[in-house]
Amino acid sequence: MTEETPGFGDNAEKPDVPSGATPDDAAPQAAEPSTEEGPAAPAGDAANNTSAQSAQSAQDVGLIAQLDQVRTALGERTADLQRLQAEYQNYRRRVERDKVTVKEIAAANLLGELLPSLDDIGRAREHGELVGGFKSVAEALETVVAKMGLQQFGKEGEPFDPTIHEALMHSYAPDVTETTCVAILQPGYRIGERTIRPARVAVAEPQPGAQTVKGDSETAASTDSADAAEDKETGGGPDEG
């Protein structure tokens, strides 16, 4: 004898299905999604976000401080480089100036040894003895020393300058108004601004009484002019008796 399980037999209750409905209508409908918002985030998440922001801010401050240090170090290194460059430029200029000075000194020493020969050439030219092969050699020597920068100076009639002239003879002359070179005994020589030998000259000064006589003459002339003007204003000449 078989026992029937309730609900599985022929007499099991079936769900009520409206008349004319299909079996699919009897399936339960799917639950519609809820439009209500979920619960708020826990307080722990907000605290974690605040801590993360604080850590980021601290990191930014540290980076800014490091950047300022790098900028300061860069400025110091740049200043050091500029100072070294200026010192190097000054060193180069000093070396170039020293090279020119050494060159001038060496040339002055060499040409100083040739001055007696140049003096002999000058005296021979004055006396008309500079002829033939001696003339060619003399002119070649003068050309070489000129290329080395040797310059001759000293002329008759120029004012006496103790920095470039050496007075070997002294006299007085009525036709000069200041100490004047009246004769060049030996010409002077220079290289650039460096004087190798001053010009040896004979000088003449104005006569001691020339200025006094001139002053008295001018005073007398002024007095005569004043008297003439006064006579002209008063009618001129002696009174008629």
C-alpha cells in the first residue's frame, strides 16, 4: 500500500490562475530595484581621508623646503662661478699687460745699445759723409729700429720740458718769452710712452730785465694816453694869457 505525499498527488493544491492566463503569468515577478540610497560611509573612512590629506600636505611642505635649499645652493654656486670668471678675466688682462711690458723692456734694452751707432749715423749725415755702402747699411738699420717702435724726438724752438729734455747748455736770449730749446745736441728716443733717452739740448731763457723794461714801457704808454685824454676833455693846451 503506497502512501501519498501531501502536495505531490493529484489532489495537491495548485495556485490560482485566472481564467485565460498563460502559465507564465503564474511565475512570480522579479523584484524591482530599490531607488533608495545606501547607508552613509562609515566615520572611519573620513578619518583615513583626512590623514592622507595631512600626509600629502606635509610631503608638499618638505618638497618646497628642499626646492628652496636647491635654489639657494644654485645661487651660491652661480655667484662663485661669476667671481671665478671675473678673476680669470683680470688674470688674462694682467698677463697680456705684463707681456707687453716685458716686450717693451727687452726692446728698450736692445735699442739702448744701438743709440751710439744711431748718433754716429746722424753726425755723418749732417757732415755729408753718409755715402756709398755705409749709407745703405745706415738706412737699413734705421728702418729696422723704426719697425721695432723706436721714435726720435727733440726739435729746435720747442718749449723745454724737463721730463723729456736734458739741458746741457744754458743761456739768455731777448727774443724768447719762456725757456726754449735753441739747439739739439743729441736727439731723444722713445718706445711708445717709455723714454729710452731724453733729448740733450741747449736752452735759452728770457733776459732777467726784459720783462721789467717791457712793463715800465707799458706803464709809461698808459700814463701818456691818460694825460692826452684828460687834456682833450679840458680843452687841451695851456691857458691863453
